[in-house]
Amino acid sequence: MNHSRWKLKREQERGTGHGESAEARAQRAEIRLAMAFAKAVYDRRKELGLSQSDVAERAGLTQAKISRIEGADAVPTLPLLRRLAGALDASLSIALDEEQEEVVFVARTAA
């Protein structure tokens, strides 16, 4: 048997969900969601050609706050989500599932 195919028992258990506490799974899901949100903000900002300072000004925030959001270091509140969506000229769509989190800014259509 090829050594690269061997797995440690711990890795096998992690793959099946055994051996990881409910708290660890919840923490992992929270991190995935924060990272998905951070990526969505970053991607939309870049799509618009805006700097962090530009988004901060539009949202009434500081550049440091936008940096923390894009670094997945801040947990946004619902009012903050609304402000960011407005600043990024988009609506925000969030889909949550046990195994997947999807965060997407959808560009507003011109009326």
C-alpha cells in the first residue's frame, strides 16, 4: 500500500464527523461563515473598483472596520449588513446550511 494513502485515525474520524465535538463543529461553521462574508465583501469591492476607504466612507464606517470585516475579524450586525449592501450598490443574499454557507452581493439593476 502506498504511504500517501494512509490516514491517521484522527483524520479518518474528522472526515466522518466523529471525534469532533459539537462545539468545535459550531466554531468551524462560524469561521466558514465569517470567511464567506469577508470574501463576498472583498470581491464586490474589487468588482466596483473601490478602496476600503471608499467603502468605509459610503457606509459611514472607518477603513479599519472594513479591513476587519474583509479579514473575517468582525462579526457584522444586521444594521451593518444593510449599510454594507448599500455602500456596495447591491443586495445581500445569505444562504445557510449545515455544511455550506453562501454569501453573495447581487448588483442592483438600474431602474
